[in-house]
Amino acid sequence: MQVTTISLLPFPGLPRPALEVHVEIARQPGVLLLWYVIKGDLTELQIPPVGKPARVNGLWEHTCFEAFFRSRDGEPYCEFNVAPSYQWNGYHFDSYRTGIAYLRKPEPVVAITDKPGLLSVGVEFDLDALPMPAPWKLGLSAVIEDKKGGKSYWALRHAPGKPDFHHPDCFALELPASKRA
């Protein structure tokens, strides 16, 4: 299995901790594996404690990782939020920030590695369960909260203006349809 590593960039002009944030991406037929990795001094970060997997709203208000999927030729898109606590949620939008509904499937599979100087949150997505056809454009992002309540915003690409991971400019990675073995 080939793994590709892509760095997430901090939103320009906002304060941020001295961190490296990247996503390791691997693909198998019908499955996308993402490992969000934060490297650096994590002692000043607000990282939610590990708990039981649960669907929770508002994860983007604290440290969490996000994946957005949109058909290359369509407006509808999906948003998945995953926190280092094993909490997650999935949403479907008809178009930019409108027509929101909960996604029942696919429920992401989450794994966590936490050690000094490294936090890694792995997410496995069942691509066959996405409600829109391939090929897809992806937006990958992270919200990182510090212990004082400040937030930094990381993404493959940022839209102009304020941090907005839903903006079409943020869907910066092409993901072709699966090739079945």
C-alpha cells in the first residue's frame, strides 16, 4: 500500500503554535485511510481526553480533524469531523453551507496514537458508502486549540478572507474512483 504525506498549512496571519501538521493518505479499493499527525510540543495544546466512540456535534470548536468530500462535478458535499477523543460526526450539504443533514453512513473508523511530541489520529472511510459518485475532490483540515482557548486552522489550501474549510477553494486534492482488484 502506497502512503502519500501532505502537509497542512496554517491559516496566514493568525497566531499558531510551532507545530508540524500533516496527513498521511493511503488508498485501498473502496477505502480511504487518513492519518492526521501533529508533531511538536503538545503540552500547550488542549487535546480532549480519550473516551468512547460517539457521534457529537460541535467538534470543530475544539481540537479536531476534518475531511470534506465532493464529487468533482457536483455541489453536494460531505463533512466528517473526528476528535482525538474518538468522537466524530458526519454531515451532508446540498451546496455551500446549505441543506445540512446528518450522514448515517459511512461511520468512520478511528484509531489514536498519543506520545510525547506526537499525536496521530487515523480515520478509515468506506468510500462506497459516500452519497455522491466518484471521482472526488477532498478538503483536509484541522482545528488545533491551545490551553488558553486560542485556535489555529490548518488546511491543504485556504480560501481568501477568514478560515472557512467549506469554501470550494479548500477542496484541493483529487481522489479518483477506486480500482477494484
